[in-house]
Amino acid sequence: MELLISPDGRDESLSIHQDAFVLRGALEKGQSQTYSLYDAEKNGVYVFVVDGSITIDGNTLTERDALAIDKAATLYMVANEHSLYLIFEVPMMV
């Protein structure tokens, strides 16, 4: 998983003036990954599947599907096939 955008430019990411993190990743079939939020107190995530199929906490997403998740500190992803995805971690309204 690669951090592309962050509020402070950490890990060589692009810096923006927003409380947002954007990451991209790829998983091979059967591979799993856990994502831990940078700020689980106020942020949630939107996961967008660019290509392939990923199951996240029991929800199967396929190409161009998205899922919003709030009130979670981590999420667990498993690839059903070779998959490319984007994660947008942003403040969520409560």
C-alpha cells in the first residue's frame, strides 16, 4: 500500500491542506491486508476498487464498487482475484 496524499507530506506523499489521506494498493488473489486508520477518532474511509474483487469485513466489492466505513480503527481486506484499489481516509460527519 502506498500513501499518495497526506496533510503533511509524510512518506514522500503529496501534501494538501486537508485532513485527508489517499492511498493506492494492489493485492494478488488470496492475499490479505489490514489497514489501520491514521486518525480513527474522527476519520472514516472510502474504499474504491479500480480493478478486480476485494472482500472487506464481509462485503464483496468488484470493479468500480466503493464502500464507506466509519467508526472503525482498522479494516481487513482479502483479494478474490488480482485487484487494484484506492483508499480515501477523511473526516466523517457524526
